[in-house]
Amino acid sequence: MPTEVTVAHLKARLSHYLRAAQQGEEVLIKNRQIPVARLLPVEKPPAKRLLTIPPAGSLKELDRLAVRRPRKLKPGDVDRALAWVRRERLLDRES
């Protein structure tokens, strides 16, 4: 049987009822003796939303790939461009 509590009492002792729900107890919340909500424990922890995948190779290895490269792009240009962007971001944070 769930624990019944009024809205005012819930507001006053919210941490207590959150711990009870975390331990598996159901809490029935009433407003003037009318049930309005239930506080239930989470069945399982939520899954991670994003997975990080380690890089397959470095940017220098990308320069060595035998792919069609834009005409004016030379090996090392990508590394230099990223270093420049990172430097600009660092300077923005410091100011």
C-alpha cells in the first residue's frame, strides 16, 4: 500500500519522500484528499544518451590518405587550421 501525503507535507519533507521512492516505496500525493500524482521509483537507470567513439586515426594520417583533395589543400593544412581555431577559442576565453 502506498504512503499517502498531502501536497503541503510533501513540500515540507520532499527529500524524505524522494529517498523513500528511491528505496522502492510508492508515494501517493493528494490535494485536499483527492489523489493528484504518484511518486514512483525509477525501474532502471537511464541509458547514456551519447556514446563517444575514439578516433580511428590522427589528422596527419588523413593527410596521407589517397583521396581526391581540393586543389589548394596541402598536407598539414587541416592540422594548422584546427590549431588556429583552438588558439582563437583560447584567446576568446581569456578576454
